[in-house]
Amino acid sequence: MAEMINSRLTLEFNAGMDETGETVFKQKNFNNVKPEAADPSLLTVATALGQLQELPVTAVTRTNEYDITE
């Protein structure tokens, strides 16, 4: 049975345009998120953290890491 061992919260920001007109994105990772933390709670935290940033938040993702060995 797979066991979640770690979780990471990632905020993606719109950092403007490069010289070719392509949108540039930057990411900020928050490691060691409690694996049992509920997604709505993480979204609340991400929203609060996003308001403290200079760049606008374009995406919030959660990455879970599992131990799948027997």
C-alpha cells in the first residue's frame, strides 16, 4: 500500500514578458507541507502567501510524494 511521505506546495507567478513576447513564469516552492493537510486549507494559505508577493499568482499546485515499496 502506498504511503504519502511528503507534500510540496508550489505557487507560480507571472513575471512579465521576455524579449520575444513570451510570458515568463517563476515558481516558489514550499516544502515539508504536512501530508495530511487538506487541499482547501492549503489553498487558503497559498492565497495569503500570494497577497504578500509582488508578482501576480497564476497557479497553485500541490505535489505529493509516496513510498510505494512493499
